[in-house]
Amino acid sequence: MVLSGSEPMSKQPMSKQPMSKQPGSAPVIGLTTYLEQAQTGVWDVPAAFLPQVYFEAVTKAGGIAVLLPPQPVNTEIAERILDGLDGLIITGGKDVDPARYGQTPHSATDDPRRDRDAFEDALVTAAIDRQLPFLGICRGAQLLNVALGGTLHQHIPDVLGTTRYQLGGGNFNANEISVEPATHLAELIADTGVISVKSYHHQSIDRLAPGLIVSARSDDGTIQAVEVASMPFGVAVQWHPEQDEDLRLFAGLASAARKYRAARASSESSAQ
């Protein structure tokens, strides 16, 4: 398969740590994918693509993974998609189109993937409206910030003079971040100190969108995690938790998705 230049694949094994699973209660988690030119056998065609580590993390955390390819979307379509989900993951990949936050492209910014931008914007907006639990990963954190009215630094080396967050060549780099106390992220990982994460991004959040709070930063001030203040579970991180053996974020999403499904079933039953 041909990989997205902003989203390398890792063969790192997932955690063997057992996750709590309740028979018959596995939540359905949708994961966004991206369209790439892909080669397999005699075929060389555009295809929906997502590294296995993403949906493997979901299954190991006790969820059922469903892949969501970019497609024409409007509010009604987004709502119908979310009707079938208990949780959502906005995955990593190519840069968000700078036009969505009022900027011209930097020379290092990826060519726009407007179909994916529009699809994910509609999904995450609808998820917030209905309080559907979601997790944003790397691009997912940036997309969330832009969807809610924030902006991005288009090229971190221009701002901080470092390539520590994207070494290139598909090599994830370890970076230390500080988790803010009294945040959902701190509760999820049971840690408010300095932790090491896997990074592969050359952009980051600049102006924070209304409704978001910062839940982690690195020592140079780069925002590393945000969460939607009004949601029980609306968390987005700049790093790649699917590359680590630690599945706590995925387990947290799966747990929140179970609760969401149970509450929805109870509401539907009461309405009958």
C-alpha cells in the first residue's frame, strides 16, 4: 500500500494488557480513513486507507471498529452515520486545508484534502451536538480546533526552530509532555506529571478554539492535548497513542461509548 506522507505506519505491537470487556456490550467505534493511491496485486487505484494499528487498538480496548471513508456529506448524512456509532475517532493524516482557518498554504503544507476535511468537520460537529464520545489523534486534534474556530501553526520549525516533532522517514520520535491536573486526560491516564509520547507532526494548534481547554503541553509550550469542556468525553491529542503499548485512551473511549449507548437505549425505551 502507498502511505500518506504525514502518517507513517508502524509495526510496533500493541499492548498485551487485558482490557475489561463485558459480553454483548462491545461499543461500535467509527474511525475516519483517507483516500490514497494504493497498489495491491495488479491494482493501482485510489482506495480508503488506515494503518492496522488504529483499529487494532480499538478491538484490544474492547470496541468494534468500523472504517469511515471520506465521501460527500451534509448534516443529514453525518447524523445518519453517527446513528450507527457509539463512539468516533478522527485519525491522523494529511494537513487540514489552511483556507478553513483563513490562511494561505505554507510551502511545507500538504496539498489540501478537501473531501476529508469536509467529512470530518461534519462528523465531529455532529458528534459534539449529540455528545457522542470521540477521540482525535494528531490531525484529529488540529481538525477539531479548526472546526470550532481555531487556527494552526502551519510549520513548527518556523515557529520553534526544531524538527523534534517530525523527524521524517516514518520515524516516530519520543517527546515529553506535561498533563494538566483536573482534566479528563489526567483522569484517563491517572497521571498529571511528565510522560513520554510518540510524535509525528509538523503542525500544531495556534489560536485555541472557543469551547476547548488545553489538557497537555510540551516544554516549549506546544499544545499537545485539548478537550471539549461541555462533553463527557471529547478528547484530542497531538501525539499517536496507537503507536504506544498504552491503550488507556482507547479504553477510555470504549468505556464512554458503552455508557453513551446505554443512555441512548434507555431514552429510546422510555420514548416508546
